Amino acid sequence: MAEIVAYFLLLSLLSVGGVNTIFPEMQRFLVEGGWMTAADFTQLFAVSQAAPGPNILITALIGWKVAGLGGAFAALAAICAPAMVITWWAGALWDRMRDAPWRVVVERSLVPVIVGLVLSGGYVLATPGGLGWRNILIAGSSAAAVTFTKLNPLWLLVLGGVLGALLFR
Amino acid sequence: MLALCQFLPGPNVANCSIVLGRRWFGLSGAAAAFSGLMALPFVWVLALAALYTGYGDDPLLRAVISGVGIAGAGLFIGTALKLARPIARRPVALAIVAGCFLAVGLARVPLLVVLPAALAVALLAARKRWI
């Protein structure tokens, strides 16, 4: 567990543009380290999506699976704390630099990196057992719905659950 | 303000609670805002997880949860596609997207290697107004 906490402290600083960008890396670390299978990770992700609250709570689930309640607290704290310390200092700085030209450059440069990483996260989470037609069908339909409609994402999770029951049993 | 929370590393909720808490009440305000935002969802998600472990061996439940997870992954993909709209006609930006996806999603290169490289290329491209 100490190893996971140490790694989450580092990941916290790499999570540019929010935690959605570090999901593929989190999965790689936990699966390659033998903490859990890719299928386990997707299941924990599902639980964290189904519960109300921020995505980052998946770290609490990971800690909880590895080391119980103490692990849940430790993992969540580790992923939040370093970034929060930076934010504490940057909050004041940011207000002063509101119109600095470099800010626009940095913001623009982040967009393609964030898109690439979030796409990777979606792909990795959608294919825990390899790429198959069922995964493509379920992930593809919710991706299309979120891109082209204003449907509440909760319905897409429900639809995913129904399709899962029909296709994976 | 939201832009700041999204652009800095870390969970957006955590960052926003820090920025707002600090602005209004200082350190204790930031701590209170963070705990207030996290406490209830934390209990919720663990309760759900406990429930799930109780019945986790049931193949039907596992199938349902897998479906939910894969649909959730689809939400990520959709979100990424929406984010990509402003750069859809920017070949250099699309090349960076593809490079990140190949390295992180397919080749599974550690983020610690990919991120500095990707950010360096992206910053250069943004400076030259290619993005």
C-alpha cells in the first residue's frame, strides 16, 4: 500500500487538466504491478461512476481493495494533497496573471494532450479483456450518445449495465 | 476560476475547494470546503463497494458492472471527442492527440515519460500558432 500511496503522490502532480488524464497510467501501474487485473480496475471504475461524486473517488476504492478503510483514506489523500498544495500557491498567482499571453499559449497547448490522454483512458477502461465487438458496441453507443445528444450520462450507465447483463453473462 | 482548477494538476473538485475556501476563509475554509465536498460521496462510494463485494461473485452482477464500466469508458471517449472539437481542423494538434493515444493507450508507455515529451511538443506548437 505504501508503494501505491507514493505513486499516487507523484501522479497527483502529473494530472494536468484534471484526474481524467491519469486514469490510463493508474491502470497500467496497478495491473502491471500485480495489484489487480484489468477487469478488476474496470469494475472499480464502474462502481465509482455509479456512485454520486467526483471521478477521483476511484482512488478510495483502489485503496480500499488493497488495504481496507485506512487504504481508502490514504489513497484519496495521496492523489489530492500535492495538487492542492500547488493550487493553494497558484490561486493568488493566477489572479495576477489573468491576461498574460503565456497563459493562452499554455491553455491551448494542453488541449490536444488532454484529449489524447482521456481517449487512452476510455480505450483502456473499455477493453479490459481485449478489443471485442461487445466492448465496441457498449462503449461506442455511450460515446456517441454523449457526443451527439444531451442525454443524462446516468442513463447511459444504466444502458451499459443492461447490455452487460445481456452480453457478458 | 474554473479554468484555473481545470488547468492545474489534481482533481478539479479538490482544487476548486482550495481556491474558493482560501478566498473566503483561509486555510480552515479550504479544508472545510474540501471535506464537505468529499465526505458524503466518499461514504457513498464505499457503501456501494461494500455491497458489491458482498455479491461480487455473482456472474450476473459482474456482467452488469462490466457493462456499466465499459459504458463509463465510452463517456470518457465522448468527452474527449467533444473537447477535441476546437482542434478538429488542426493537423498538428491531431498528431499530438494520436501520439499520446498510441504511446499511452496502446503501447502503455509510462506517463512520466510521455507527459513531458508531449507537453514540450505541444507548447512549441502552440507558440508557433500551429494549434
